[in-house]
Amino acid sequence: MSEKLTYITLRIWRQGGPDSPGQFENHVIEEISEEASFLEMLDILNEQLIEAGKEAIVFDHDCREGICGTCSLMIDGKAHGPEKGTATCQLHMRKFQSGDTITIEPWRASAFPIIKDLMVDRAPLDRIVEAGGYISAETGGAPDANLIPIPKPVADASMDAAECIGCGACVAACPNGAANLFTGAKVTHLNLLPQGQAERYKRAEAMVETMDEYFGSCTNHGECEAACPKSISIDVIAVMNADYMKAKFKNRKKLSRT
């Protein structure tokens, strides 16, 4: 039989829109199961607010399985909360104590304007993917996987990068509001595989320069890796930077020949 927290106080950010003033509101939740997820706890709070004739708190959620990257909350100043390698939807109330006051905020980054309450617009991440986060070369029908020889370390590194769920925690945690971990993961995922070689340097250049339009610069604080719910290594940033430098060198060589 699961234990219950007798009560917790939630200090939640409320804001009507990107240009509206915001403020914190305090709410008390009583008798919450330790096995409830953090988002289930917010569901319970919203049910209480609706029953009281008040407006529910707006927050992002979808799969609730740590896959979609939709959940995006700063919890007590930490992206996704106190448990490392865990998305907000997989955080459980057993990580807190009865009587705790929990501060809940949206992502705080200039590239992510607040839509309402705890929901932000993360469209700039989509712009980066649109710039080159795909393979456009015609490859015909899908061959059997074992017909393409890929060294296991390369395949493992590519798949580790592919774990990125695009939640934006790296941006929210970064003091500079940089998206280098996100962009590095998307670039590395494709650029290490044989199918990605035809557009490797074009992809790196397009994605990095689109990133620079919206986000701050990376100065190697490492907060992004610590906040990532999939524990993606900052090594992907090094891969991205190397490919970007090679892309600019190759382009200069092409221009000098024309």
C-alpha cells in the first residue's frame, strides 16, 4: 500500500500571455499519493480549481511516458525537477516530503515566449530541424538493416544522440539560453550514419546558423547535459562544431575555384 504526503504547497507561475504580467499563486494539495506522477498531481489541482469555479492551470503534456518531450517545467529551479535523467512526466511525488513548498515555473528563455501559465512556444527548435534535420537524398526502398555495415561504436553514438526528445530543458538550464545540446544531438544523429554523409556538411551549416538566429552562444557551462532528461553527452556539441568548421572550410574552397 502506497504512502501519502499529508500536504504540499505549490507555488505556481500564472501568466495570461507573452505580454501579460505574471505572478506566483499558492495552492495546497492534501493527501497525495507518493506514487502519483508530478503531472497527475497537477491534474488533481486542476480538478480542484475547476470544482471551485476557477481557471485551470495551463501546462504542456502528451504521452506522459518520457518520449514526446512535451512536458516542460522548472521545478524548484531545476529543469524537469530534482531527479536526473527524468522528464517531468516521469517524476513522482515520492521525491518530495510532506510539508514541502514546490515552486513551478515555465522554461525561462528568451527564445521560448510564454503562451499561458506554464506553457511556452518552442517553435524555434522546429526551425532548426526544418533547416536540415532530415535526409533528403533518394535512397530507394528500405534495405535490411544488416546490409549496411556500420561499426557498433558509431551506431551506438548515433542512437544515443537520437534519444533527444526536443523538450528544451537544455535551453532553459543554460545561463546563455543556448540550444547547442539540442542542435548537436540532431546533427550527430544523422551525420554519423552512412545515409547522412551526402548532406553532412550542408546540414551542419544550415542547422547551426538557424540556431544562432534564435538562441544564445554556448560557453561550456555544462548545465545542458545535467538537465537533459535523456542524459545526452555534451560530446555531441564537439561533433557539431567540428562539422560546422569543416563545412565553412569546404565552402571557402568551392568559392575560391569559381
